[in-house]
Amino acid sequence: MNKFDFRNIEKVPGKCGGRAVIADTRIRVSLILSLYREGMTVEEIVQHYPHVRPADVHDALAYAYEHVDEIQADLDADDEAEVKKLYPGGRPAEAKTS
């Protein structure tokens, strides 16, 4: 079994919903994976986010591919229709009481 060191990736409760992010940023691993899947190169991602290093992007991609279910759940949670259900009109939906 391979052991990977994701030193540039962190999950902090209360930061981006506890999702995996590039350390010391609010840039989620799922965002990096989405950009990469859309055809951006590592260099283009770094140009778009100049405070991110190539090693950060590579670690994010490695983390995404080692934690497929977790990252897919993050991507699914970002689905626009789902977000609109949670935040209709840009505000959290009122909890229904019985």
C-alpha cells in the first residue's frame, strides 16, 4: 500500500465546511480538481491563484484521486440545484417544525 504525504492539504472544522483545502487558503481540493478536469494545466491554475504553488496543486490532485468518494461528495454538494434548495433566494431555508 502506498503512503502519500498530503502536507499541503488540510481539513479544519469551520473552514470551508471542514472540506479539504490547500493549507493556509480557502481553496478547496474539489475546486482544483474541477479546474483540472475542465482542461486547465497546473501552470494555469497557479497563474489564476498566484499564492498557490505547483506543489499545492499536485498535492490537491493527488489527494482528490486518493479520496475519490469524499471529493465527489464535495462536488455533488456544490451542485447548483442543491445549493438553491439549501439557500433559496440566497438565504438558508427555514427549518420546518411539525
